[in-house]
Amino acid sequence: MTALASLKAVVARADPGQRRLLDDVNETLLAIELFELGARLQVTQAETTLSRDRLIRLYKELHRESPPKGMLPFSEDWYVTWMPNIHASLFHALYRSVSAQRDIRRIAAIIAAYRLYLEHVPRGTEPVLSFTRAWTLVKFVEHDMLHLRTCSCCKGSFLVLAYELELGYVCGLCKPPSRAGKTGRPAKAG
């Protein structure tokens, strides 16, 4: 049993009188897990009860640098472009599956689904979908900014913009865009 798992077990068995301190430990463990998955400070702040200052100190201790600054991704359009749509749709299918099987908090389902998503990313390559984008995706779906549509060819479920009314939707796997997969860089001679 890992140290993280044993700490979580202690928190689960605690008496109500000890709960406040152990809840704090649990929140800190959640923040560590989120930071290790690449969550931005704003995401971790939204999902835990820890103060911003404490989260910044924790981030600096884990990564030996200040957390990145700037706004979170806020456009749902990114999720419907070719490659991001494939990855976002895969993640969302995993998230729906995890959420349906267990009675767990939303953030725990996002973490579990993201870990499953990472298992589908080839080793040595950067995932298309960051944890922060995965978290934002769940928010967009919850707020009806993105919906699922069934591809008329493969019958798979893919994310589309909520106001998109196209009949006979065809996904990016069945009908990739003409420049799909072309990076503009010459292929390495092998």
C-alpha cells in the first residue's frame, strides 16, 4: 500500500473529532494529485478548500517553480477541431463510464478518467488533452455548451457545439480534414 493510499485510509476511518485536521490532509493530498496530473492553480483552487497562498506554496514545493499565470482555456471551439475532438470525445466517454459505475465526486471521476485517457497516449508523446482542458470540458458539457452527436458512419459519439444543427454528422475519424496529420515539417529520412 502506498503512502498516499494509507493516508487516505486513515482519513476514511477517522473519528468525527479528528475529521477537521484529516479533511485538511485529504484536501492537500487531492491538491498534490491534481498538480501532479498537470492541473493549473485555478482548477486546484476550484476543487479544494485550500487557500490560494497555500496552493501556491504547495505548487512551488512540488515543481520548484511558480505556477503558470494566465487565464484558463475558455473557448469550446478548441474541442471541436479535428485532433482535439477525437481526444476530447475519448476522454468524455471514459468520464461518463467512470461516473456511471461509481458513486464518486466529480473531481475523482475526472481524475480516474484522465488517468485512463493517459493510458491511450503513446509513451514519449505529449497528450493532446491536458488535465486542465479535460476539467474544462466536463464544465462545458455540464453547462450545455457542448453536446454529444452520433456519427452517421461509425455510430461513435463525438462532441459538437451545442448550437450545431448539421444533419447527418460525420466525425473527424470517418472524414478527416484534407490537411489532417500534415505538420508542414519534412519527414525524417530513415
